[in-house]
Amino acid sequence: MAGLQTRKKQRLVVVSLAVTTLVGASLLVLLALGGDSLSLFLQPSDIKDRQVETGQHFRLGGLVETGSFSRLDDGLTYRFAVTDCLATQPVEFTGLLPDLFREGQGVVTEGELNSSGVFIASTVLAKHDENYRPPGTMPKAEGQCSHPNDQAAAASYTGG
Amino acid sequence: MHRFANPAQFNRLADVILPWAIGAMVLLFGAGLYYAFWASPPDYQQGESVRVMYIHVPAAWLAMFTYMVTAAASFTALVWRHPLALLAGKAAAPAGAVFTALALLTGMLWGKPMWGTFWVWDGRLTSVLVLFFLYLGYMALWQAIDDEEKAGRAASILALVGVVNIPIIKFSVDWWSTLHQPASVIRLDGPTIDGSMLTPLLLMAGAYQAYFVVVFLWRMKLEINRRKLSVARQAMMHAPVGAE
């Protein structure tokens, strides 16, 4: 009986250690190596930091800057600016915009920079935020800038 | 602990809990669905589409909860070799797979009109798809190996390895940029969801939870009886001729 108890205790230690090590190691690897490559999109301030080249295909995400939305003369092309509060990137898109596309709300666009530094998007997806509320009520935090590396924006965000 | 490890005791306990769980499930689904579809306001951005959330979010919560139940059962089974723990994981997993599939499907149906796409390979969507595959893998391992003891052990190891995916699902929206929105309910600075929408959400979460208890206990009883039957059948087969 004593032998059985020690075997159980041994198994407890071994299995616990194995699971903790595995989970800990995997998470550390993901956080250390995967941070950027696992992200879906770049934000406007990343474009300069990463030295993204003209013609390089990538996804750009952020808030549609309030007051930046316009339709070009051809009637089919939309022009707006995507911002992460640190930098702003002009975007042009020809096509249908999703229902949730609005100024002050998030978008994720896919495309490339042209020679004059405008992001020519082939896809525009609307990014819904974490606010759910009935029409006509005050949001907890709307259209606030947030950037993963921007502590100031993060502080004002949680303070909202 | 050891009291519930006895199949007969477990069956008796399950029979006591089941009627209450079924009652709670019916009441909570009734109230939850009434609030979700009639007695709650549309959203200021999404309009009526917000009602998908009352099906989608509790499904996703229960998908993760059920995985933790499966993993805890697997841990107990590997360390203490309780046959009931092995059966608990086997009983929980299919419910978890269904919750995960429901979360994925409702998410896609909501995503098309709201985001503009059914699917993107962002951190949240991909990790939940991995969760679905983990459930399928767990169930497949039970089926693939004839010896139940060995099958259960292999499946349990897979379940424990997959535990790493749970924090990844939860924090994917914080660690990486995703199309999926960040958490609205379980967050440090309190819910960002209006009270009139939180009520149906929590009622539905309670309903799903009660549904899980019902299905889990039923499947446990089924597995216990199935095992009793196979033991009895083997005893009959090995009984000497004329011993009846």
C-alpha cells in the first residue's frame, strides 16, 4: 500500500511538472518570438518603424480618422485615413464597404503602398470594438486611440 | 473524493442532480431566449445582429470551460488512475466539440455582414479552430485504440498538452492585433456591455452551463452502464459450460 501511495505521488509530481513546463515554455516561445508575426495587421505607426516598401503586400489596421472620409470624382473610389493616434496613413479603396464601416471605428485593410505613399486597399473589413449598448446611450470608451506599444493611449483607454 | 469515485454512488448522485439541472436548463433557456430575442435593445452599431452574440459568446465560454473539465479529468485519470475520471473526460468532450462548432459557425454568420468576411486567420479565430481540432483529436484517439485503458491514456495526454491553447484563446485578442474584438465582459476595468444586454448574455450562459451538466451526467451514466454491461458479458463468455 505504501508503495502504491509513493507511485501516485510520483505520478502527481511528474504529470504536474510536465504540464506546467509545457504550458509555460509554449507561452514564452509564443510571446518572445511570435508577437509580431502572429498579429493580423500593422498599425500606421509601424509602417515607418518597419520600413515597409512600396508594393509590399500587407494588412493595415486602425481607426478611420474622423472627418477624413470622402468619395473621389469617379464615384467608386473612397478615400479615408487610418490612424493609431501616433501616425496617420491615407488609404484608397474601390469597392463595397462593410456595414460597420464608420469614421471613428476600427478597420482592417489589405493592400500595398503606392509610390506617393497612399495605401491602395484591395479589401476593407470593419473591426467591431468591445462596446455593446443600445442606441442613444453613452459609450464607455468610443473611438479612443489604442496602440499596443503606446502606454499613454493605453492609460487613457482604461481610464475611459 | 473517493465517495464519488464509486460508480454506484456516482449514479445515485447523478439521479439526484439531474432533475434540478433539467429544470434549471428549461427555465434559463426560456428566460434567456426571451430576453435575447425580444426583451433586449438592438445595438447602436450592429442593430439586430447583436442578438447573435447571445448564442455565440456563451458557446465560446462553454467551449473553453468544457475543455478545462476534460483536462482536469485527464489529469486525475493519469495521476490517480480513476476509471471514472477517464470516463468523465470522455463524457465531456463531445459537448465541448459542439460548443466550439457553434461558436465558430455563429461567429462566421455574424462576421459576414458585420466585418465583411466569414473568416480571417487572426489569433482568436485560429486558436478556437485549433480547440475544435483538439476535441476531434481527443475523441478520435478514444475510437482509434481498442484497449480502453490505453485509449483513455493517449487521449488524456493529448488533452493535457492542449491546455496551453486555453490561455492563448483568452489572451489572443490582447497579445496580437486581431479582427476579433477584445473581451467585453471578463476584463479588468469592468464590462463594456450595457446592462440591458448583459442580462440576456448571462442568462444564456447559465442555460448553456445547465445544459452541459445535464448532458455530462447523462453521458457519464451511459458510459458507466455500458462498462457494466461489457464486464457482465465477459463474465458470461468466460463462465464454464453448464455453470448457469
